[in-house]
Amino acid sequence: MAKGQARSGGEALSKLVRDIKNCRLCVDTPTGPVLPHEPRPVLQVNAMARIGVFGQAPGLKVHHSGRPFTDPSGVRLRAWMGVSEEEFYDSTRVAIVPMGFCFPGYNAKGADLPPRKECAPQWRQRVMDNLPKLEVALLVGRYAQAWHLGQLDRATLTETVKTWREVISQTSPKLFPLPHPSWRNNAWIKTNPWFEADLLPELRALVRQGLCGC
């Protein structure tokens, strides 16, 4: 029975991913401006994954590659997690689900726009419902933190990340609020040394535990 249930769950997730890959809401029935290019939803999921990476939206490099975090931010994120590239891109171990599945484009200053508003209401809870084995999840940035943390979310990213011990003690799977691993946050990391000294060792230990199924 358990095997049949797992197979059924995997089939449901596969169909859901196909539907997401074919999504054109931000072009055909957009909330706000139309997506300025053809949609290319990017995510990595498997019903067996024990680790989750929940970020904002793909950047331009990821839009072109079709693979999550194929950019310098991904290099830093994997270092934060203490995982190899092979481990990171093993969908049976790590699920990568951004708040918006498509690259949203740039604003007038050349920075990435926020995740598209169409994605989360349509897809997010359905994806989460099909990831039953998650033990640890990284909340990368404010958009993921606001959606997943609810009342545990604070007014600013710094305040939220500072409460990481409280957050992981009250959530299942254990949710780790993180800044984005972009170089733009180098100053934040330098002015918050507790992040690398205290949070990251705990995160790496729990990620390793999840990867090995201990």
C-alpha cells in the first residue's frame, strides 16, 4: 500500500509540474503588466525530497539555462548549505521552488522585478502538498518568508533572520529564514557576523542530516 501511495503521489506531482511548465497566466491573463518575454517556469521537485530551497524568482541566467541557481548566487547558496553541486541538483534530495517560476524581468534601474503575482495563488500550496517528506527548508528572501512564516515573519528581513532559532523550533519542516545569497548582500553579511558564525553551522548540520536520511 505504501508503495502504491508513493507512486500515486509521484504521478500527481509529475502532472502538476507539467501543468506549471505549460503555465501562461502572466501572458494570457496577467495581474499587472504582461511578462516581457515568453514564460519559462523553472523548478526542481520530487516527492522524495527532504530538503527544500524556497527562493524568489529565477534571474536571467537561470531563465536561459532552465535550471535553478545556475549563477554566482547558486555557488554561494551551496556553500551556505554545505552541499556539492551533484547533491544540490538531485531532485530526490533537494526541492527548489521559487515564489515565482519565471524570470520577471528588470525594473527601470536594472534590478530584478519582484516575483510575478500570478504564481503563488495558483500553484504554491499545490506544490507544497506534494512534498510530504520535507524536513528542512531554506526561505531565501522576503517573499518566501512572508508566505511560509505567517505570524512568525517580522517587519524586516534582518529581524526575521535574527529569530531563526525561534522559527526552526516552531515549524515543521524546520524553516530557515535567509538573506538572498547575491553579492548585493555582502555588506549585510559583514554587519551581521552571527549569520555565518551561528546560523550556518546549524543549517549545514540539519541539511546534512536530511540528505543522509539520518
